[in-house]
Amino acid sequence: MRRSKFSGVYSLTAQTSGKRNKAYYFVWQLPDGDFAVQALSIAFKAVSEAQRVSAAAFQAFTEEPSILAMPIVTPDLSHFEKPPQPPDEPDAPEEAPPAEQTLQSVADKPDGRDSVNIFEQPRLGKASPAAQKAPEEEPAPATEAPAAEPRRAYDLEAVRKARVTESRLRETFRQTLLRLKRPRERKAALAALKKLAETTEDILPLHKHMFRDFGVRLRQNSLPDLALLFSRKTVELSPEDDHAHFNLARILYSLGMHDEAAAHVRTAMSMGEEPVYFKMLVHIRKEKLRNSSKPPSGRKR
């Protein structure tokens, strides 16, 4: 089944009360040719669920190529992507939940088990006597298939501990942001945020979402240097996440670190095919050319 493709930010202008208002949307092209749109706030954060728009109706939308924004979390579009099923056939089987969701459900099970191997495949042993027995005229020998190699079991207590750690760190982050608003505590709060970004105790790859959220929040609060620390942490925890590399590239670009920003955009492009990645790379190249054409400071052309 083909998946939806993120197309970027689009706008829709409407006439209300004698005024022309422009609204912005994240847009995905669906496999069947229609589109899914998700309304955005003025800060380009999603404020509603994604909605289907027909290809004909989508002609009223206008692309905004200069807005290099993308969703922090991609909405679930699977219900838009399912092909129509013939009436005589059952619905297609649902896709397996992601590993992180499975960990969440495992942690909620009060079954008293010490560990759960959520990836282990069923072992194939000797077939039962009934299964071994073929028609009498052609008896089939019993065979033993090789057992599937078990995967690492996730310790239930470790998962619960990780959830406690995330809850504690999120509360620490929230309290520290409040301290930033108090002039006498600002310096100590900045130091506390830096220390938080360097936390390693009880940190697991599934905490990448938490550090990503911290980085986005700090960038929105005009603290790009601290946002950079948290975005680097996100990439460290999830080096195969193209969105993590792209978010890091945005912060590097804002700090004038164009070469490193371009490198992370290219890494993101090697993992995903979001059109906004190429747009960002072109934008970085244009900025580098513009800066190289400027005369050195203190000199006149």
C-alpha cells in the first residue's frame, strides 16, 4: 500500500465579515489523488485533526514555498490510505502498532511478569501427531523446523522506570521555563536547562520525543543555543529519524551554521522524501551565496 506524501504548507483565503483572512495548513497528497489537510495556528502548530479534501476542491489552496515548516508529529492518515474493499472481502488487516506504542501497552499490563519479549517469534517445534499424519497411502515424515532466534526481551520494570523518568524531566523542564521569566533566577535556570540536556541516567531511545519537544519549545522562546543542545540529543537517541535531522538543521541554520545544517538536511533526504527537505537545502545554498557576496565587515565595495 502506498503511503501519503507530505507536500508542505498551503494557505486558503476566505472572505469573512468584509475581510480577507488567510489560514494555513499542512498538506499530504493521498495515494488516491485526494489530499489531507491539517489546520495550523499562527505559530504553524497543528490545531485540528487532518481532513480529507478532494482534488477538485484542493485547487482553491495556494502553496507557500517560503514557509519551511513541517509537522512535529505526523497525524495518522491510515484511514485515508486504505483502498476500497470489495463487498465480499473482509477489511484489510490493521498494521502492527509501532514499537514505542507496544512498549506503552506492555508497561500498563498489571500481569506481574518480570519481562516481556514483544518481538519474539513463536518457536516451531515438532508437529503434533495429528498434524504429522498424512493419508495412509503416503505417510509424511515428521520434520522439525529451526527455531526462530529470540530477540531481546524488554524488562518491564525498565520501561516503567523510563516513564517515571520522562514524567519527572518534563515537570523539571516546565518549572525551569517559569524560572526563566524571573530576572533573579534566569541565570540559574539557563544552567539547569543545559544540565538537563546532558542527562544520561535512565535515558532510552524512546525519550527522543521528549527531547525533541524541549528543543522546539526553546526555539520558540528564542533560545536557539539551548534548543541546539536538545536537538542534538534527539539525533543522538534516534540517528535514523529524518525529522530529527531536519529539526536540527533548522536550528543550525538559524545560528548561521550553514554547512552543518546542509549536511543534516542531506541526511534527512537520504532517509525520507519530504519535499520540504529539498526546499530547505536550496534555501541554505541561497543564503550562503548571499553571504559570500557581502563585503567583509569594515570594508566598502
